[in-house]
Amino acid sequence: MNFIFSNRIVLENEVVILQPLVVEDTGHLLSIATEDPALLQFSPKPIYTEELLTEYIAKAVALSDQKTRYAFSIYSKPEQCYAGTTAFLNISNEDDRLEIGATWIGNRFHGTGLNRQCKYLLLQYAFDVLQAHRVEFKTDERNLRSRRAIEKIGGRFEGVLREHTVMYDGYRRNTCCYSILKSEWDAMKHSFLPNGSGEVS
């Protein structure tokens, strides 16, 4: 695998655009991030105020600059607005693996299929372009919505890391681990394209 951080990666289909997250996206995402204080209740870092969102995006951009994470903004074409963020993280070219995570989208996009389409674009890039062998997902054990979403796209449950991550309120969360392997992706990727048209379901 050869992930090159200096590349400007833009992933797009008829419904969504993923493009590198920049500090200016704070303004684009403010209304989505602050509409519900519980939006990132299972995240180590909340975003429900302008100050918190500014800090969150600045940190994500800094981690991209440090070559430890590659963060994207999520833009919904049907709604013609920004919907959230996602990222590649824990990237290991030596081990041919990376993680997809740091994903959040506004409440109005839940259940619309937007998250599934984002995951398809990210998985397609990881496996078909980068030739990754393994893609990982991690989430709070209590976050049943996230766990169901990962399982729905084919993530296989691997176990729980006990008291793995310290949350913003000091709580030590248990982290559920999932993965998809290259051999599994080859068999499952067509499930994202049920009509064979090249459009993500």
C-alpha cells in the first residue's frame, strides 16, 4: 500500500463529495454540528458549540498535516450542503492497512443512505486504488447506531478493547473493533451496486 498524504484526494459520486477537510469548513459545518448537543455523545471530542467545532476541525487538519490522519468534509449533493466529516486514520503503508473513522453526519442525514455512500467511496479507494489488505473500524460499545451501520456494510466484529479510550467527561469507554479484508471486499462490493449501474445504493 502506498498512501501519499501530499495527494489531494477527492472522492465523488452522484450523491456525495468527499474532499480534504480545511479550516474554512468550520463555517460550512457549524449549523449541522450545533443543532444537537448529543450528536457526538460517543465521541472523545464533542462539537456542539462553535468553539468546540473550531477546535475539532483544527485538530483534524493538523493531524493530516502531521501525516497521521487524512480528514474529509462530506458534502451532500441532493441537499446542496455540507453534512459532516470522515477520515482515514491509523494508516500503515508497511502493513497495508488503515482505519475508516472520525465520521459524523448531521441528524437530518441519518437513515438517508448518505453514510453508506461515504463508506463505499472510502472502501473503494482503500481496496481498489491503494490496494489495502485490511480496513478497520472502531466505535464505542454503547453506540448501537454506529455498530449496526458498520455491520450493515459488512464489517466483521473482532472483539472489545476494554476501557480503551478516555472520553471528554473522563469516562473510559469500551471500544468495539471491526474489519473488512481485501478478499471479503471483492465479494461484497457489488452489494453496494444492486442495479449494476455504477450508482451506490
